[in-house]
Amino acid sequence: MTMMNARVHSASSGWARRAAVAAMAALAAGSALAVNDLKGGPGVNQLNLHEPATRIAADQMWLHNFMLIICLAIFIAVFGVMFYSLFKHRKSKGAVSANFHESVAVEIAWTVVPFLIVIGMALPATKVVVAMKDTTNADLTIKTTGYQWKWGYDYVKGEGEGIGFLSTLDLAQRESSNSGHPEPVDNYLLKVDNPLVVPVDKKVRIITTANDVIHSWGVPAFGIKQDAIPGFVRDTWFKADKVGDYYGQCVELCGKEHAYMPIHVKVLSAADYTAWVDGKKKEMAAKADDPSKVWEQAALIARGEKVYANNCAVCHKPDGKGAGQFPALDGSPVVNSDDKLKQITVVLNGRNNNQMPAWKGKLSDTEIAAAITYTKNSWSNKTGQTVQPSEVLAASK
């Protein structure tokens, strides 16, 4: 019997060792696949606020900790007195309750003390809130427009004035999400094709509005969140004190693609920002094609493929099959119609209450003509038609 017990104990010990080794191996494998903290963005199992990158965000974190300490002190004081009283004056010890009507001292104390606590909390909070709303004397002003589902940025004042572009979720990440088995990357659903670029140590005023529904532009590391409301203009500001990449998202439920509206702000040194502005203006000048130019169909299709991938594929899919509320372009009667004006009008002005956004003013006449030509001659669409920029210009008047 003793030998049998010994064998059982030995077998159990061996199983335990093997189980422990297997668990450690699984943990190691899991660790290899796990994502890491994203600098300037969310952290793994994050409990605290984001690491501040502006003075406002640092003040907000201080206020958060300050209020938490006050609330904790009040909790300990109130419940400490309550539990002490329950224990010290319990019936089993023969305690007899006091019989009194009022106490002027107590009345004064529980009026004055809370008043002083509230004043002590309100003064620093008011100072921070007032500073958050002071958008005067900005070095740079950027208009931020929310669309379903992307952000538009227009530099309206300061270095970079005249620059404008759309910022859309990276197509590869969108496809990864659609697959149901996304790759474990640190910046999942936060990578965009065109980040907002700003200089370090400069006051940046953000003017927010929206084209369709209510959106909200927020970057936690900057300590800012401002709703973008159709027909209204609101503003906020930040002054980043660290070079780097910072991330946020639309923080107002704006529709089924709400999770696919990331914000990426790239903060550069003054010299690097100036170089970026110069490069961006040269890029815009190169794209400002002469609408009277007559293009070869092959050149338009090649350019249209890029325009489609950057702006249309998110909704209509890279293969043109569409998804959900977004109709397929492959085999579409509008795309295959002999009347080219039908598709031009839809692309220029949008439809279905901005479910299909209006691209007039967001893309050049040449880009719109290229995208339409690409869709008319891709997948099963073999119309052989070419849409020239001059046709788009004429339709937009």
C-alpha cells in the first residue's frame, strides 16, 4: 500500500511538473503575440489617465488625483466615524442613546466644512477649465471636419495655411478587422493614411464641425475633447510639449463605422514641420491638375485606382462588392450606365442624406474623373468609358 501511494504521488508530481511546464510555454507564446503599450496612445490593461503631452493634460491629471484624495479622505472619515460608533456604542455593551434636540456647533460644522471642501475643489478646477477654453493667440488654426467616417483637416491660419486633406483609417487594418481575426498590432485601428501634423511648443487651435452627424474629436494625451456638430463651429486648443505620435478616436457614437474613425497627430520639431509644410504644398501643387487636360484612359485608370483605394474602398470594398448599406459598384447600373453624368452627379453631391458623402471640394476634378473612370473599367465593369476632368468641372457648376 505504501509503495502504491508512493507511485501515485510520484505520478501526480510528474503530471504537475508537466502541467507547469506546459502552462509556462503557453504563457510565453501568449506573451510573444500580445500587444504592447502604444506610446502616445492606449496602454495594455491601462487604469490611469494617458501620459500627458500638454500642460492642460498634466493639470487634468493633477486634478484627478487631487479629487481622488479628497474623496478618499471623506470616505475614510465618514465611514470611520460610523463604524467606530456602531462598534463602540453597540447594544450588547449596554450603550444608551443620547436624547437631544439640536446642536448649534454640529449645524455650523456640517455646513461650513462641506462649503470649504467644495471651494477647495472648485478653485483649481475652475482655473483649469478657464484655461481649456482660452483659444486666443493661437500660432496655428486647423479646421477639423467629421465625416462618416473619416476626418478632414484644413489649415486655415498660420504656417501651412492652405493645406487640406482627408485622414482615413488604414485600409489594411480595416480589412484585418473585417476578417474577424485581426493581427495583434500595437496601433490596431489607430493607423491612418494622413496624420494631422503640427509643430511642437506651438499653440494649435482646433475648430470642429461636421458634415453629417455629430462626431467628437478627442486626443487623451492632449487632454482635449470637442464635439463636432453639423451647422455649428466649436473650438478647443492644445500645445504639445513633446515630439512624437499621439492617438485618439471619435468619441461620439456616430453610426455603424464609429469604431473606424481614428485620430493620429504627429508632433514635429519646428524645422521638421517647416520641411513637411514645404513638401505638402509641393505635393498639392502637383495634384492641382489643369481640368482642361485630356487624359489617356490608361493613365486615368492607374491614378483612379489609388484615389479609390484611399477614399472609396473603405465602404465599397477593394473588390467593389460593397457591404451592408454601401452598394456594390461591381455591376452597378449607375456605374455601367451610358449616361456618365449619373455617376458624376452622385460622386460630386453625394446621396442618401450624406450616407454617400459629397466629394465636391474634397477631391480635385481630375481625381474624381480618375476614380469614376477606374470604377467604370474594373472588375466586371467593362464600359470602355473615360470621364475627363472637364466633364466633372462642367457638372460641378
